[in-house]
Amino acid sequence: MSLLLDELQRFSEFAKQSIDAGNSNHLSLDELFDEWRRLNPSTASMEEDHAAIAVALEDFENGDRGEVAGNLSRRVREQYGIDK
């Protein structure tokens, strides 16, 4: 079986189990797929996440503490003319 068909079958089983258990009554198909992807991340996705975390940790170790969220929000609101 191809990798794509195997993955499709695993998602189908997840969706059926969620529906049977009543866990997906309020979820759209897209939301159900998002939940499945959250619980079953792809290798590429995990590698991207790990690389991003490694870069962020390196930045932090080099003294980059980022920007306070409130300051960033204020700047974006000013840039786009959005009131609080």
C-alpha cells in the first residue's frame, strides 16, 4: 500500500472512531482533519518545528529576548489603523 493510501486509511479510521465516540459532533471535516494532524504530525512538520525551536533557543542564548507581545500588538494596530 502506498504511503498516501496508508495515511488516508489512518485518517479515515480516526474520523470513524471520533464520530462513533461522539467526539466530533461539533467538528467540521476540516476541523476533524486539523485535530488528526495535531495528533499525528508528519515527519517533515516535526522537523520544521524542531528546527524553529532550535533557532529560537539559539537566539535566546545569544541575548535576543524577542519583543513584548503588547508592544507588537500596539505597533500592528497603529500600522493598520485598528482601535483597541
